[in-house]
Amino acid sequence: MKSTFIKRFTKITALLLVAITVILTCASCAGEDDSSKSKDGHKDYAASVELDMSSNTLKQEVEVLAYIDGDTTHFKVPESVMQGGVLKARYLAINTPESTGKIEPWGKTAAKYTKEKLMNATSIIIESDNDQWNADSTGGRYLVWVWYKTADSDTYRNLNIEILQLGLAIASNSANNRYGETCMAAIAQAEKEGLHTHSTEKDPLFPYGEAKEITLKELRVNITDYDNSKVAFEGVISMNSDGTAYIEDYDEETGRYYGVSVYYGTAGLTGDALQILNVGNRVRIVGTVAFYDTGGYYQVSGIKYWDMMPDNPENIKLISTGHTSAYTETDGETYKSDVTVEIEDAAPKTVKYASLALDTSIEMKGLLVTDCYTTTNESSSSKGAITLTCTTPDGKSVQIRTIVLYNENNELVTEDYFMGKTIDVKGIVTFFADDYQIKLFSINDVVVH
């Protein structure tokens, strides 16, 4: 009896071990079949698709030329891919919140995420959705899939889908493409998990104040749209004179500086607030856009600073120090020309270059002074200021306006100092008497040859 019992027990034990082995093996197989799924059910959809180098889609390994925002990047490509060697990529299937025009919650977060991923990539490949590079609705950007890999991986990840599954973008024709099913699944998961744009959480990089959050490019290009509106923007103080600070900022997408003048002369600012407006500081400005009738241009005014509430979103704020003014070197032909500027999700605008450069720092060289006019009005604070009519090396006429200047011996600088001479100047583009001019604020900003 005992021997029979032992035999039966041994048989049952063996069967149990087989069953356990089968169960563990099946579990292991299940894990291999869906390796992108974590224990909590979250699936890494960006890893569930593979870059198929044998497909009929176009592919090109690229380097980043400029980081624009969460869903737009400019890449260096061979001339055979795109004339000029630059492909302005608009990411397929995604639409991240804005960060280059009207700034929206999660826009800067998405832009930062995209930049960090591409900066840390050892290789980046862009892929078309079919057998050609397809332009988007603007005609100047091309719709692509962006794949990247890092030093610790041999495989490429799909950045478009990765951004979708993180909830840093909303759908944009997400179902109608070669990875449409995966895109929609990634969106559904992000919505279910309440991530970023699909959440009620506040974006830590977005100041939730009353002002409209915009960039200086947006303000300059569409300034009439913001008439009498409270706006908030960032930029570098390039010049500060007579109660007016000139602020400029560089836009990666267009490769230009945009600026605005901020009048604070009657704001009653003192102490720390005035220090914020020092030349070379990068600042956040909150103020009201208004048309200055006497000058005939728009400016920002009504800025405030509460010492006891430094984190108030309505405050002007110091962001960083140690910056330099751009002083973009410009020739006469460019200064007098019309240029086309690209605008996010809108038709391009054609405007005068000088109007686009208004309130930014600029440099011109080799100007021949052909005429001078000095303000002599006794009641004017500008008595002694000089307007110079100059001819550029390429034959264009430009106006230079000085403040009242004094030399190193504290002697008033007069017309004789300039008349008939060739000069190099650094100044701010301003508007006066229905024309654009370059305003000089220091004798050190002009070189007389």
C-alpha cells in the first residue's frame, strides 16, 4: 500500500510540475508577444512600430538645424532631397500646443520634450508617409515621421507616436496615415490616463494670468490684432533710454529678430523694477499694447511691479542676465526690401523689412552722409539731435537719427562731425515722420572713417 501511494504521489507531483512549467512558459510567451506592455497595462506604442527601411516610403538620415516647437523642426538634408539643404519638418499625426506665436498651456513643455529627445539622439531619420515628400497646407513645410535612437539602443523610436502617447499633442489626421491604428491607440491611452493636454493639471511652465501669452514675433507681425490688449512676452533688453526699453527676441523658424518698445516713464518703477530693465537682461514683460499717436506706432505700456508679490503673473520679471544686443548687420537692399514671413497655421505675410525689424538693434556699415538736419527748437528736449541722410554702398537712401550726443570731452557733437563722411552705425530701428530710421543712442555706436 505504501509503495502504491508513493508511486501515485510521485506521478501527481510530476504532472503538477509539467502544468506549472506550461503555465510559466505561456506567461513568458505572452510577455514576448506584447513586450511593450508594462505590468500596469500601459503600452509603449512608440516601441510597437518599427522603421522598415525596405518600404517604399522616402527616408533620410538628418541633423537638426533649428528646434522650432513640439511638432516642427528644421533639418539639414542633402540638396538632392530639398533645394537649399533644409527640410522644414511638420510632424505627421500630431498637433502640439503653440509655443511660437500665441503661447498655450503645455506648448513650451512639448517643445522642450522634442528638443531634449533630438539633442540626445545619436541618429535621426525622417520618413515620408508614402513615396514622396508631401508639403503641408502652408506649402513651406513637409509632413514627416521622425525616428530617433540613442547611445543605449540599437532600434529607432517613433517620436510622433511617443508625443501622442504622452498626451503632449492632440490628434491631427492621426488615423489617416500608415501608422494610423497605432496613433489612435496611443491617443486613447493618453486620454484614459489623463496625461498633460488630456488632464485638468496645470502646466508648470505656463503662467496663468489675465494677459495673452505670445512671442515677440507674434506681437510684431500681428500687432494691430492686440490693440488695447494686455499681453505677456519674453525678450532681451537691447537699449534703455529716456523711459523707454527696447526689447528683442530671436525666432528660430524665420531666422530673424523681432522687437517692441516698452514705455515705462510714467509707471513709477523704482529699485528692483528698474534693475530688471537693464540692458542685457532677458525679461518677461506684461503690459498693454497701445497706439502712440504722436509717434505713429504701437508700443507697450502700463507695466507694473509689486515688490511684495514677486511671483504675481502680472509683474515684469527678470529671467536671466548677461545677454548682448543683436545688432543684425544689414545692407541697404535688405533694409528697403519687402520680405515674406511665415506664420504658424496661417498664410505667410509680405511686409517691409524695416517694419518687421522695428524696435530691434541693427548695424549698417559704409554709409555716406549726404545731408544733415539739427533740431533747433528751444522748447524741445531733442534740441541738438541730428538727422542724417545717408547713402548705403548699394545705393539706397536711409535715415539715421541721433539723440543729443557729446564727445569724450563733453562737447556737443554737431553736423560737421558727420557731414560728407563715411560712417558705420549701430542703433535701434524706429519710426518717425512716416518713415523708418535708425536711432543712435551713444557716440560710441558710430565709427567715422
